[in-house]
Amino acid sequence: SAKAMGSSKDDEGYMICPLSNNSVFAAGVYGSNNGTFSSFGSYGSFPIVDAFFSVFAPWTTGINQVKAVNNIFELYPNPACSIVTIETGINIKDVVINDVVGLQLYSIQLTGNTHTLTISIENFQTGIYYLTVINEDGYKETKKLIIQ
């Protein structure tokens, strides 16, 4: 017997059951009795009844999740004037600098064993920016960069 919602007794109301493949099975009967759901066994008590049976598949977006951890890199000097250095104990794959509204102003993809990177910021205006480092395992961290 299965019961998730709809009744205080087993096998009454509609049911929702998780399946082993992460899908969900749902079934029940919808009657005109104040818009309530009922089990199939109570079918005769409603003048107008509609039954339903559904299997809902897990929702996928097709977007890989980027894992986040704290303190995967050091950023110095900060505040900075002409250059900024990124130093980490892991391989850097991508570095991106965005302004406060999210506009990407700098981006570089790296290959090999890169643990330190120095970036010229002489052409950046004074202000607040966000520097993001993504390592080869997909771990991502963003730090505030202040340019004077």
C-alpha cells in the first residue's frame, strides 16, 4: 500500500511514489466533490470523476554544475593599481574579470600547470570588479578586486 497525500488511511486519496530511477509515479481520481482527490475504490461516490496516472521524469537542464569552494586562490595586491597576481596551489583553468554589473572585461583560458598568473590592470578604470578563478576540476571562486 502507498499513501503520500489525500487521506488518513492507506490506499485512499491519490498517491505519489518515488521510483528507483529517480522518476515519480502519481495516480488518483479527481471528483467534483469540492475539487478533492479520491482513491479508485471511492469512484462510485462522485457524480463526475476523472482518473489520472502519470510518471514524472527527473528534470535535467543539461548544464554542468560548477562546484564552489572557498580560498582556492590568493589575490594580491588588493586594492591594486597596475598589476594583480593570482596564486594558488592548484592548476588554474580559467580566469574572468567582470565589472559590478556583470560585464566581462577580461578572460583567459590556461593550459598546463599554471599556479601563478599576473594580470595587467592599467587600462581598467578605478572601481570594484569581480575576479573569478576556475580550476581544472571545475571548482570556482570569485573575489572582489578593487582597482585604485
